[in-house]
Amino acid sequence: MSSKKIPMRMCTACREMKPKRELVRIVKTPEGEIKLDLTGKQNGRGAYICKSCECLKKAQKTGALSRAFSCEISAEIYSQIERDLEKE
């Protein structure tokens, strides 16, 4: 009766704890590039958000991702991530 532990992560925007596979990872690569990481395995600092554009917009408004990666994130990067999210 060994139930596998489900890895939980917190959405940086809505601060809700959810199973990791329900969230999407945004990564800041060692080169300083910020992008959507659909594999969840890319090198770099990761932050998780819900798979919704609302949470992405909330993260942009509150600056949650900028804090998570301790750098400014341009509007172009947010719109690129939003386009990638919509493709998902």
C-alpha cells in the first residue's frame, strides 16, 4: 500500500499549492534568458505558475516573476510566454 508522494509546487502568482504537473515552469537559464520550460528539466532557476493566462497576467502585475528571478522582466518576454502558454 505504498502511495507515491505527489510533488507539490506553489504558483508564484496566486500562491496556491498544486500538484507539480498541474503547473507550468518558467525558467531563467544560466545565460539569463527567461522562457517557458515545458519539459520541466531545463537548467536554471525555475518558478511555477498555473497553466492560465490569468495567473501569468497576475504575476506580471505583481512582479512575482521579477522577484523570483531577481531581475526585471520585459513585456516582450511576458507576451512570448503567453503565446507559448496558449499553444500548450
